[in-house]
Amino acid sequence: MRKTILALVLGLGACAAPASNRPYAPPAATYAPPPAPYAPPTASYAAPRQDYAPATPEHHDRCGADQLQWLVGRSRTEIPIPLEPGRRRVLCATCPMTRENNEFRQTILYDAASGKVTSVACD
């Protein structure tokens, strides 16, 4: 019985299709060539513009206080909610405050009696 099963298995194996002699290649639709290496620009850099004047020490707006100058004279309830609360502080003008200088922080001062914004600065 075992010899019969063995002969049957070997006979079926002989009927199988022969293996292809071609090497395996991935389908062309899924193959993408690697990206080209980065090449630095070949043109030389232009000289800096002469009509550009850097910001003076009196006017450096690193915190975005210039964009909020429209608040001066308005009610403190019109102050928009900041995207980064750690970079803005809102204080009454007579309230005690720390004096460490942080040029990336907005300081908005308002009058405690009227509730009107008196100044917006980077401090």
C-alpha cells in the first residue's frame, strides 16, 4: 500500500509544469528608480541688497506686537486668544510684574480703572 501511494505521489510530481529558467523581475508598474542625489546650486549667491536696512534697536518686533497695535485704546475684552499662551502676558498697568526681558513675549498692559489697553510691546 505504501509503495502504491509513493508511486502515485511521484507520478503526479512528474506531471507538474517545469520551472521557468527566467530570473524573477518585479512588475514594471511597482518599480520606481531611486531619487537623484541632491546637487547644490551652481550659481553664485547674489550680493545683499543695498536698499535693505536692518531693524534698529528701538524697533525690533520679534514677538508680533506690531500686529496687535490696533488694540491700544480698546477694551481688554477684545484681546484675541493667543495660539501660544506662554508667549503673551496681559497685565494691568499698575499691577506688579516681573522684569525679566524676553523679546519673544508680548506684554499687553491695560488701565485697571477703565479696562482700556494702554500698550502692546515685546518684553
